[in-house]
Amino acid sequence: MDAFFASVELLRYPQLKGLPLVIGGGRRRADDALQASRAGLPLSEIPVADFPRLRDYAGRGVITTATYAARQFGIGSAMGLMKAARLCPDAILLPVDFDEIRRCSRAFKAVIREIAPLLEDRGIDEVYIDFTEVPGGQREGGRVLARLIQRGILDATGLSCSIGVAPNKLLAKMASEFNKPAGISVIHESDLQRLIWPLPCRKINGIGPKTDQKLQALGIHTIGELAAQPLQALLRQFGPSHGAWLHEAAWGRDDSPVVTHSEPVSVSRETTFERDLHPVRDKAELGAIFTRLCEQVAADLRAKGYVGRTIGIKLRYDDFQSVTRELTVEQYSADAREIRRIAGQCLKRVDLTRRLRLLGVRVGTLARPDLLAASPGPAPGLQAGLSLPLF
DNA sequence: TCTGGGGTCCTAGGACCC
DNA sequence: TCTGGGGTCCTAGGACCC
């Protein structure tokens, strides 16, 4: 989806079209001013002058989405809001409306599923689609079906998306970025040298800042340069698994399937405080936050229909160093008090003399309670042992 | 100028088992 | 007194993605 979070807001506030608009922020509501001016007015008639600006923000948030107009100023995703405010103080800032985002996310995925059911969910605003077997999927190399999907999403939601069509997910993902926004690009294996190899390595999905830095240090800047590296050299530098993957990716090879269903691995909640808190001096405040996080995780688990038996915490100190602790217990649970009890034991195993900026609670090793009841494992009194000598 | 929140997957070491 | 070759599970950290 193109500038998804921002585009969703533009549906409500069309008067902001073409203006630099940024979505993000932490706890502090960026739309306080808007709430006040809203009274009695249709949303689309709220004067542009009444919208909150980046310059008025003074919190710890980052940018989730910037419209293309805002990107002109050098603003981008994951940038701190304070830095963004310096680049474009007049940009309008709105908070993320998660309920509305989720609604739009479900809506656009539903449109795609109607046309092409083999869909892999890649988060709130992205999917992979296998339309090899969809009737008409091969027309114009897939371009016809891509147009159909694009049009269907626009009609149903008013939102635009960009589609890349390719022989595999790796290339399709890169292709989807060629013509943003509202673009379609179709690429074939034979386009590898011309279209893919000139790109920076960072464009490969799976090469992040760390790997890129390491590649740069080796004098490897483009995907073509990476492809030219002897496999042996990559294996030596990056280990057998990562090295082999880098080589394959540079050659545009990816045989990973489109996965239509997956079970969640963990559920977590975390929060960055408005100001750093001291475990001793701000004990009461931290305790309340801790309890709330446990309650939220428990509620999320129950809403999704899962229980878990690995309970963990995450801390971030004021110097941004993060630590985690976890404990796996016998009994599955989705109970806030039980989660808090185990998480509390984890807390005892970390340094609590330094100021914290973040606290998180996580539950892993998940199971569905209904399935658990169906196969309770070895019941007491029914256990048997059998051993045979090996030789 | 400090850097959100929710996830997945991988690695590596240690405990423990056969 | 020295020392194998599997395997699973648990834990901590880190890279990466949306």
C-alpha cells in the first residue's frame, strides 16, 4: 500500500491532500488541537490551519509514514519526530488510528482474496500473492491481473497500492518499489542484470543496516557487485547460511513459497516512557505500567485464543541498551496475574540501578487451549516407561 | 537530534538425555 | 582419567521487517 497510514487519514481529511503530512508520535496526542476545533464540523471541513504541526510536538515518537510531499523534505519512516520537525516544522502531524488502519487493512486484503486466494500476509500493509493458477493470471505477464487488483482495492477503499510481478517473492518485492505510488512493474529473470544489479544491496529484502555496512566495508555496494563475489568469499565473511543466502539473493533466486497460513509465535506489549524512569525512585509508576502491560498481553492472548508458557520481559536502559529475560514454566496460561508473577521473577534477574526508557512483556511457546484440552499429554497415573538395551 | 511497537527468525552456549 | 555422537529444550542477544 502506498504511504498507507497517511493515505488512510487523507480519506477523512481530503483537505490535506498534497501537503506534507506525517503520521506517528508517542503517547502525547498530536491531535489535541484538532479535537477542540472538530466540534460540530464535518471532518473534511476542518480548516487546514487548525491541524497540529510537527514543530509543536515535543515527545519521543518516530515517524510511521510520511506522504510523498513530506518526503521531499528528507523526512522518512522510522525517523525521530524531533529531527523531522527540524526538516519541515510546518508538516502536519497526526497520530496513528490503529482501529481505522486495521479496518482498511482487512478491506484491501479481502479484495485480493476474492481475486487471488493464495495470499501471504506480510503485516498491516503488504502481502505476497501467488497468482500462477489464477485464471487470466498470465495475461500480459500478469499485468492485467495486477491492474484488476489495483482497481478493486481503489474502488473498495479509496486507497492506492503498488504491485510488482515477478517469478519469485524476492524479485516481486523489489519490483513493487519501481513505480511507486500506484505503480505496476513486471520483471522477468532476464531483467536481472539491467534492473536489479545496479541497485544498492540494501534494496534486497533481508539486507538491513548491519549487513549493508559490512558489505560496504568490503567494497560491495550494488547487488551486481554482490553477485560478482565468489561464493567462497561470502561463506567466509558471513557464515554458511547467511553467505549462501546473500549469493542466491544477488542472483535473484528465491524458492520460498507463498505461505497462506501461519500460527503466531509470541504476543507482546511494550512501552517507551515519556521520561526515563528509575527502578527505585519511580517504583510505583513503573509497577503500575508493568501491571498494565501484563493485563494487555493477557487480554491480547485471550482475544486471539492462545495461552503460553514462556513469559519474558524486555528492558531498555537510558543508554538504549536492551536486555531480555524469560522463563519457561510447566503450565500454559493467559492470566494477567500469573504472567505478572513470572515476569516479576524475570525482573529480579536484571540490573535495576539504571534508569529505564522502555519496559515490555512477552508471552511465547503458544498453544490453543482447545487443542490442549484435546491432547492433555501424559495424564497422571497413566504414565508408562519402557526401555530396551541398545546392544 | 536521539532513536515506536509488534513481530519473526537465527545463532550459540549450556543442560540434559540416550 | 579421558572422552563419542547424536538429539531436544531453554535462554539471551541480535538482525531484520512492516
